[in-house]
Amino acid sequence: MKNIQLQIILGTILVLLSAAILIVMGVREPARLAEYEVQQRAGQIEFGAGVYINNCTSCHGSQAQGIPGRAPSLRSEEFFTARLDEVGWQGSLEDYIISVVTVGRQVSTRPELYPGGGVPAMPTWSEKFGGPLRDDQIRAVAAFIMNFEAYALGLEPTAVPVLPVVDESDPASVGRAIFLTAGCTACHTISGLSTGNLGPVLDGLASRAGERVEGLSAEEYIHQSLVDPGAYVVEGFDNIMPADIVAEMSEEELDSLIAFLLTLE
């Protein structure tokens, strides 16, 4: 066999092998891309869960169940099946969530249920408009909320979030858990614990609380700030703290929250 013929045969074989490999890869590519998309979405949802916990629980609840008089549930059937028609939104529900989180809502669309308490019904969250969140954080929290759809429509049982580990014998430990689950992280920063910036940073609170209001000890000042947040407003901040933030707490829970805040030396 001449050398040129051998080269042609080998070249043909290589071409056929290459074509076969490309065909196999082409057949598998849709499944690979679909798997990659699922992985990316799962990562975005997990990231969004952290954004939600740090910023949204004070109004929508630690499990997105809503808080009567303050903000609606984000995992109800009504939210996923009727909300867009109610507000006349023409796009997708996820785009609607992104829009509302981005610019906030100055006036409640349901004032008979969620009046807003004299402040915007929902604050602006995008850093483009003075809020604390980046675009990727807003998209992630929208993905996290959309993940409730199967639960809301009764297709899957609602998962219960993992709560902080608590030493029931230590009031400060109990108070730390209350701080994390009552929504305080949405507005206040504590280094290593929360990043909210709508209210004063709480690092060192115990060291300066006794100097805020003449005649009030640190403990008395913190108690007053929780039960009557408008009594003293830190310079540079507006009083947007809901007046009923501790209304559903027992005296023991309130005392535990104060005990935790008094550890912030």
C-alpha cells in the first residue's frame, strides 16, 4: 500500500473518530448544561437564604411566614398565584420580586392589612438607591423566595430552617438567638454576626448605652430603645424601627435580648 493511501485511510479514521466524539458530546451537552444550571441555581438560593436572614426577617418572619400588620407571607399560595394580577405586573414573579426589593415601596398596596406605620411600606434595598444590597444579592434573595413555590402550592412540605444553637441556661445565649430570628439583623450590624446598616452599629453598645440618656443606665436605655424606639433616636439615623418590635416577646425573652446586647462591650 502506498504511503499516500495509508495517510488517507488514517486521516479518514481520525475524522470519523472526531465526528463520533463530537456527536457523543453533542448528545450529552443539554444534560450537562441542565445539571450545571441546577447547581448554579442551588448555589444562588443558598446565598439568597443568607441575604434573607440578615435583612428580611424583621418584616416577613424568620420562615417567610409574614408578620400580621407588618408584611405578608412570601410562601403563601396567594403570593404565587394571585399577587401579579393584584398589582397588574406583566412580567414574571421573580422579576417582580427583584423590582420591589430594588426600589422598595413607598405606599402599601394593601393598607388595610399592612399600613406601613408612617414609614415606607418597604425600604429601598438596592445600593444604587441608597440601600445596602448589591444586584447579585437582590437576585439571590429573589431566587430564595421563588424556591418556596412548591411549598406554597402544597407540592412539598415546608422545611423548617435550622435555628441557632442555644444554651437555655444562659440568658445572653437565648438573647443572641432572638436577635438572629426576630429580624434585628436586618437593620443592625454586629461584627461577625450581622451586616444591617439601616440602624446604628451595635458593636460596643454596652459601653456607651449608659451615656446616651442622662439618668438611664445601660440596661434601662436598651430597654427603652426596644419598647419605645422613638424616645431617643441616634444622630444620623431616622426612626424606622417598628414600635411593636418586641410586642410578641415575653418579658423573659425581652430580658434575654437585653442580656445579649449588654455583652457587646
